[in-house]
Amino acid sequence: MLARASRLFGRSGPDLQTAVYGRKATAPEGGETDDEASSGDEDELFRPVGSESSRSRWKDGQETKNGLDSSRVVFPLDIVQKWEGEGSAEVLRNRFVTGSWEEGRRRSEARPGTSDGSDDGTSDGGDVYGDFEDVETGEMFGGPKDAVTEMAQRAIHEVEMERKKEKAAKKAVFDVEYDEEGAGGVADAPVGGAQECDSSEKEPTFYHTVKQEMMEKLAHTRSALDALDPVQRVALEGFRPGTYIRMRLSGVPAEMVEEFDSERPLLVGGMGPGEDKLGFMRLRFKKHRWAPRVLKTRDPLVFSVGWRRFQSLPTYAIEDHNRRLRMLKYTPEHMHCVAVAWGPLCPPNTGILGIQNLSSDLQNWRISGTGVVTELKADFQVMKKLKLVGHPFKVHKNTAFISGMFNSSLEVSKFEGASVKTVSGIRGTIKKAVREGSSQGAPDGTFRATFEDKLLASDIIFLRAWVTVELPRYCNPVTNMMYRQETVGRKILRASAAHEEAAGDIIESKETEELAPNFSAAPNFEGERIGYVFKTGDLGLGYYRDSHYVTPARRSDAEGASSAAWKGMRTVAELRRLLGVGVVTDQDSAYRPIERAPRIFPSMKIPKTILKNLPYKSRVKVMALNGQKDKTPIIQTDEEKKLRGTIRQLRAIRSERDKKRKLQKERQRQKLEKRQAEEEAWRAKYNREERKKRYRAEAEKEQAKAKRGKMQRR
């Protein structure tokens, strides 16, 4: 082994420099000098610089700069000689042993001695380093007993004892504070740790160690906080959960205290730094599936967003493929739309709830729609399709003056350069407004336009355009907590209703309602009627009874009952019902039969000067007649006369033959129909007789069967 190790780790072993540059470049000890190498190998391309320092890697205990290039780590001689001393290696033994030296010593003393060396299990008589067990024989062997080993074992034993004492003390404290069954086990032992733990005890895991440290810190913190004054503890720790506190709010309206209801507690929250500003919010909105009716643009709606509730006038729209917001008059029935509302700004992705009526007496579904905030902006551009109609006021070739489309010259100036079109498809452009009365009494709003072709006085001109809708900036916070609650209003309403029943007012109102007709026919709108709506229904066109109409007596009671509650903006429909005014119907919007006389266009007249210059193919092939039918006389020869006579005779014969053939076919068809009718009558009579015979035979069989049954029973 020593020889093999010396060959492997000797100083004269192979190195990288020898493998790369050859044996001559290494210049081993006892070899040739640099001069000899250079003189003997003049043809070599590489000649290493020889020096006394390059032949040795270490000089004076330090590594030289031009030492041998080798992959083996070579230490200085003084370091190697330091570990060659007796007992130097025993210092590192403790770092490579995981067991207990004390246990090994006790096992060595308990084992029988091996003074003669016959039972040590070794044939060569060499030393056995460390405690080990012979697998074949099962005998235990111990290591050498020197002073350094025993000193290291005692130091390790003392460190282990100190650690066990600290562990026992911590466990005793933990058991005393948190053990519900009382201190036991290690806690009964003195805190000093006189009771030693068994060496076979399992080592604590990292999780249990960290958890124990956290519990100890928490117990120490609680004990320190319990010793403080309550005021100091609140200043350090804060209010603990479940603590009743008193808050002082400044700048609160007096109605919050006067109309406070303990049945409806207040929720205290906070707003973000940017939520106090007002602006437009773009919502992804959808009408609730159970809402009784669709929502109308600019109808007031109460929005509930986070901590806020406010009333606003939303504008509904839908986004086209070109990212344009097109206004909608009503919300879609089963799809989302875009709603633009003015109010306190909320962060995107915030849920929103829309309610149209906050009354507690509402019988149908309350929630009108739901949505989410998608975008915040200072202003949104919502467009509306506009279709204006006008008529020619005066026509000059391809130029015409149009009236009835605008009401003022200011409106015309906004649409200068816009494209217009007639019903017949003639396109034109708006040029400029005409001053009022400047052209034969032209009304205000008349403008001049040019077209591709000359217009007629009966033409209708259309203007299709997109205009920006003005978005309403209305926001009314819901402050119903500062007013009397609606429960009080209901009590007042019930009391007033009972009083009216006692006085007989409600009975009279019901009688008058029953006596009033439900429908009154009217061909045209004759003005507003209180409690009626002019429309086309099941009974025709006329005035129908409004089911939502509220009588003045009930209206005053409702107003008095709800005078103490929060009031928001009302919808147009609610105002109509409250005032008893029906829906205003435009006469032009009512459906009525339209009778138009057929239009007769005059024939086309081409001037003679133009007609002469036209080619023959484009000329009109109609010869003018001077009031009389001028017939050109045809002179025929005798042969032509005979031919014409023969042709006339042949045509007469053919027409007569055709007439006879048609009469014959008609007679045959009548005969066939008569024969088929007779056959059908005979077949019906025969089938009826056959059925009678069959029914008669079946009846006789039934009678015979019944007689046989009677004879057998007898």
C-alpha cells in the first residue's frame, strides 16, 4: 500500500505540463540543464525558459510563479510535517463521528478484554480504529484509549449535558403554562435539569422548534402587555377584536341624530383618495331578467357602488365595430350594453347595482339592472343617428333651395358640406344658408344645395348624419338616513286611509271610477283627458282608461305620508301618472290609411336641333301624326290577291276545326264525369247493402251463441 501510494502521490508523478508539452519541458530533478536541452533540441518549436525557480513549485514555503503546472494539489512541507506528529490526527476524529464517545467507552469496558490479541479478530495484529462490529462473528471491537481521545469525549459529553438541561428547562416552562392536565413528566423535575433525558430520545424537528419559539415569544408578549396600564396597552397594541369603542364624528348633519333609527345601524367605511372626484363612468350594464320593464335613456336611476348610493341619469349605448358609441333609447332585453353615468368615480372592475324605486311598498322586483365599471374618463362621446327631411323651395337646374329641414341659419352652418340624398337617389351637398326673406319669402333655415341632376318640386330630400349627444351631469346622493324612515310614512298612509274610509271619500272615488267609461272612441287626438290615454288598442283608436292614474285625494295622502322621506328625481311616466296626464301623441306618429294618386310622368321631349344631330340608331322611331291616320295605299296584283284569299280561307278552316275539337272534348269530359258519378252512387249503395248483410250475419251468430249458452246452463 505504501509503495502504491508513493507512486500515485509522489512529487515525481505525471503532471499537466508533461502531458501537454512533453517530458523535456518539465525538467525533472537530475535531468539535463536548460542549455543542454536547447543545444540538443534545436529543431524543437517550443523551448521553455529554464531557471532554478521553475524546477521547484515551492520555494521558502511559498508557491513560485513559474512552478510546474500540475493538477495535483501540493502543500508546503511545514504543513505536511505539522500533521505527521503523534496525536495530531486525533483532533479531527470528533468531527467525523456521529455517536456518543461515552456510550462507546461504556460498551468497551463491558466487553471482555483482549490482552493476548487472539480474540481481536485480526490476523495481522494491526490496530483497529474506532468502534465497529464484525459482521461474520458478531463481536464488538473498541478503539485505542489515549489521553487526547478521552479529553475530546469529556468535552463532547459536557456540551450534550448543557443542551439537555436547557431543553428540559424550556419544556418544563411550556408544560406549566399550556398543559391543561397539569405539569407532569419533565415538569416535575427541577428546572435545573437534574433529570437526564434518555439518549434514545428523538431529536426535535425544525417545525416544532420554530413553533415552540413562537409560543414562547407570544407568552412573553402577553405577560408584558398584561402588566401595562389599559391606556398604554391600547396605545401599543390597538383595540382588540370585540372591543366597544366610541367614535366622534365632526361635520355631521343634525338630521342624522334627530331621525336616527336603532333598527337600522350605520356602517362606517372609508373612501380612496380618488373617489371624492366626480366624473363620467362607463359601465357594462344589463337589465335584470326579472325587472318588470326596460329602462329608458335619461330616466333617473339610483346606483349602489361600494359605500355610495347616488341618483344619476344614465345614457345607454352600444359599441359598433368602429369603436363608436351609438345611443340607445331603451336597454336591450337579453344582452349587455354600455351605460355612461355621472357620479363619484369608482375604480374599474367595481360591481354596480341599479334601482329605480327605493320605496318599501314596492310589490314587484326591485333591482332594475346590474353592471361593472369598465372605464373612467372626463367625457365620453356618444353619437346618435339623425335623419332630417326637407322639400325643395326653389329649383334652378342642378341647384335648389331646400326648406323645412332646419329651423335657423345657425343649424345650417353646423352641417355645411354634409351629403344629402333624394328618394329617387339623386345625391347632393349642402352649400350655404339663405337669409330669411331674401329669396321670395324663404323661411328661416332655408339653404342652398347642389345636386347631380335637376330636382322636381315633388322630391323629398333626406340628411343622414351622426351628432354628439349631450350627456347629463346630474348626481344626487341618497341621504335617506337623514330623514324619517319609510315605516313612519306607511303608518301615516294607513291612518289617512282609515280616516277616508270612515268619511266615505274612498267609496265615492270608487263609485266615480266605476261609472266612468273605460273606452271612448275618437278618430283623432282631441286633447288631453285626465285619467285617459289616447292609443290604438283592442277596441280601436280612442281614449283608454289609465290603470296607473292616481286620484287627487290619494295623491295628497301619499305626498303627506312620504314628505318626511328622501325624494329623488321622478321619471316622466311617474310624473304623468301623478298629474293624471296621458302620453302626448304626435299626429304624424299615428297610423292612418294613406291614399296616394298614381303619378303620371310626362313623356320625354327631345329638341329638334338635338334630334337632327343624333345618329340614326339613337333617334326615336315614332313618326308624328297630324291628328289623322295616314294609311299608305297598297296596290296588289291578281296573284297576290289570290294568295291572300287562300291564306284567309285556310285560317278560317283551322279556326273552325279548333272550335269543333274543343266542343268534342267538352262533351267527352261531361260524359266521363256523369259515368263516374253514377259509379260512385252505385258503389256507395252496394257498400251500404253489404254492410247490412254483414251486420245481420254477425247478429244471428251472437243470438245462436247466446242460445247455446242457455242450453248448457240448463
